Amino acid sequence: MSNKENKALNQLINVRIDKLNKIKERGYNPYPHIFVKEDKIVDIIKNIDEKKKYKTAGRIISLRKMGKASFLHILGSKEKIQVYVKTDLLPDSIYDDIVRNLDLGDFIGVEGTLFYTRTKELTLQASNIILLTKSIRPLPNLKEKDGKVFFAFDDKELKYRKRYLDLIANKKVKEVFIKRSQIVNNIRIFLNSIDFLEVETPILQPLYGGAFAKPFETYHNSLDRKLYLRIADELYLKRLIIGGIERVYEIGKDFRNEGIDRTHNPEFTMLEFYKAYSDVYDMANIVETMIKTIVKNLKIETINFNDNNINLNKEFNRVTFYDILEKHMSISIKDLSIDEIYKIINVKDVKIEENLSKGKLLDKLFSIFVEPNLIEPTFVFDYPIEISPLAKHKRDGAKDIVERFELFVGGYELANSFSELNDPIDQKNRFLEQIAEKSSSDENMKQLDNDFLEAIEIGMPPTGGVGIGIDRLVMMLTSTNNIKDVILFPTLKTF
RNA sequence: GACUCCGUAGCUCAGCUGGUAGAGCAGUGCCCUUUUAAGGCAUUGGUCGUGCGUUCGAAUCGCACCGGAGUCACCA
């Protein structure tokens, strides 16, 4: 489809502009400043009173002109209603001046009373029609009968680039975003109710950290220096735990300069929360309770996520990384050499970098053999230390295992949590190891975050922390399998 | 970043073993004061994503580019 305006489209637009001018010439303002919408369409439908005079408004989404009378549907915020317009019930010349010049897409105000048509459809019989906005550009097809859509507007490119059309044309789209808002709202209510404080930390950061990811770079002119868009909130929220805010959370955008696919958008919404005097096991309980509370409040019965029906009301499974990996691979993991792991991965025909650490390789095995099978909600505990530089050693003394969980649902990671590392010397050494490993491939990751280390040296109490990808949570709770369908304006290439 | 598929009127699509375009909806005109994917009659509208090439001739074949989708890589 051409991006350029063409003759055909301009013809359609010009026809509407002609109507607009006619309306103006006859002394009406096609763009008035305000309309007092006394009745919402949802309320009209809910409490039907055939004696009451209603005053409502909406966008015209269907229009059937029949000489001196017309039927049309107007769409409010949630619902639509049919309107019957008849010449001799309207003031003076309104029918000829306004109604004859209406188009699909226009906003009108309607005053009138309710009745049922011969075919028993609840209809507002108009005693007055007020043009509220003239639309001059044609909408997509909106033909529909009994909820069945006939020319579904589902061109992916148009949906995402022109989301306003998607919202007008597809009722379900609006419902997903309403639910998204309710989910986030419920998270806030839940965390606030157990004394967490919501904060905002910097998105523009001189150093980035808290996750493995490539950052976006930007530049501040008067400071004359490079800044990064954050890849995680973690290191700032921990500074707040150190400062004595014992329960703290942030819901905000993180930015990761990586590929785009069904489950990844370059900017995405992250919830992170930290609780002092707590550990990873306590955090798992909080996460499970939080998700179940949302599910209960939003009355979500079962969900279908990536073709799997999932029950969120059952107790979530709890397993350990090594146990579940051995179970799915049917071999002993502990004694595998790095070469042997590479051989296994090569057999699976998966592309993989060379010279990875054993921890990374085990993680790779996990993502190949285990992750797709974790359909029912499952907490996986006890991760290899190399892939968890911010987590505490396992309390039983195991050197190569940390206290961490990831929560999987429908084969995807939903949450990540640690007993947060608060030994400043250990933390510094782990950062140094990361830098040593990274420096060959990633120039940006070479700097040590001394400010964060200094904060840890002041002393951070034992702390549990969690990160949850809100977009993925919304995907799961709305049975959506593409992240673009839960982000209003997903990142797309620009022309 | 790699590979596969896709891009025809405002919208949804057909046409594709090469002979320069069709339908429905929307629009326009006339008729129609309870219709509902309103209806009847008539009618406008497209340099077939962009560019280059093969050919007497390209929406149809080839190459490049621009967008999109899907798989993989990176990753949450």
C-alpha cells in the first residue's frame, strides 16, 4: 500500500469537505467546543426507561439513510446504540442541513427517547441531532451483525501504526487495553496494601546495569556526556532499600537494544519490587498471592496462553533448576563437561556462541529442554551463579548455586527474583568477573558501578527482590500471544 | 542480523503457467419516514509497495530496496 496520498482517497476526502462546507454555510459549527453528555450509552442500555429523555453522544459507526428517515449506530466509550432519525421529529431543517450531510465517523450528540423497532432492537428516537465533529477521512469497513464482523480490520501494519482505527474497528482490542490498565491498577493496590512505596528512578543513567542486555545510548548536550536508557531499575531501587525505604517498587519502562519478536518489544514495562528482611522464598509467596489476587479481582477463570489452557488458581509448582533440568534431559548434569554440553546443543541444531561459561551453557540447555514444557505456573529455584551476579549464595553453602527463582507460565518466563546479594566484597568480585567475561565482546560493559558498590558498602539489609514483565503478564492474563497486541504503540520501523 | 512467506481501489479480497486490472463494502446521483451486512437503478474510483532489468508486451518472471508476518540468533 502506498504511503502517498492518492487521487482516489482525495476524492473521498473532498466529498466530505464539501459536506462540511455546506454545513458551515447553513450556519452550523461542525466543531463545537463542548457537549454535555448527560447519559452514557452503557447506562442507557443498563437502565432502560422508555419515558426518560436521554442526551448522549458518540461516533457514527453505521448509517442507513432512507429518504426522510435514517437509522444509525453511535459508538460510545464501551457500547453502541441504534438511533432513529425522522424528519418530522427534528427541529426545523436539521434533517436536511445536518443528517443528510452525515458520514460514517462523524461524532454527534443525540437527544431522544427509547423505543423498540419492529425487529426488537432498542433504539433512541432522536428529537434533536447535534453535529459534534465532522470526520473528513474514511474509516475501515465496520460492517457487523450480531457480533460477527464482516470485513475484519486486521492488517497488522495498519493496526499497530494507526491504533485509533484498530480501537474503533475492533471491540476486543479496547477490552485488552482496559484489562491491562486494571491489571496494573490491581498491582498497585496489592503492593500498597502491604506497605510498599511506589517510586520513580532515573531512566537516563550514566551507567547501566541490573540485567544482561544491550542498552540504548543517548547524549546530554549541556552535560556533554553519553547517557544510557535504563535496562533495569534494580540498582537504584536497592539504593532506596539502603536508604531505609524498606518496601519499595517501581512500574516503568525499561529499554533493551535487542531483537523484536512475539515476546519482545525494545521498550517494555517492568515491575520491580524489593522488600527488606526478606528472601527469595518470601518473594515467591508474594508473587503467587499477587497474581492470584489479580485473577480473582478481574474474575479471570482460565486462560489460554500459547495454545495451552492454564489454571492459575491451583498452587504454583516449585522445583529446582538442576532437578527439573535432569528430569527433562534424563541425564546427570553435575558432571557434564563444557565440551559435552556443546555436543548436546549441537545435536539439537541450535546456533550458539563459542566459549560460553558452564552456567550460561546450562541456561541454554534449560531453555531448550525445560522452558517450553513449563506450562503450568512453575517457580524454578537455585540457579547457577555465573548467570546471577546480583543474587546471594545458597544458604546451605553450595558454592556454584544462588538463591534465585524464575517463574514460568505457558513456556515463558514471567518473573525473576533473588535473595539480593548484600555482601559488598562478594558483589565487587562478581562485577569484576562479569567485566572480565564481557570485555571481549561488549565494550559498553567495561565500567564498574562504583557508586552502587559504595552504597552496598554502607550496608543493605537482607532483601528479597522481584522483577515481573508487565507486558507478558498482561499477555498471559488476556490470552494474547503477541506482545504487540498488549502495547498500544509497539515499536515498528519508520518510513 | 539470517532465512521463508506476504504488499492489487479508502476497507476486505480475487486475478499471477506474461497480453497493461475485477468483486463486495465505502463514496456519488435518483427512489425510499421502523431499517439493520437495509434495498432498487445508475455511477466514480487503481501508474497492481518502490526502482531497475528480461520481453514485442509484466500486477504476473528476475534482481535490489522499502514495509509487514513467521522461524532462528540476541534477550525478559
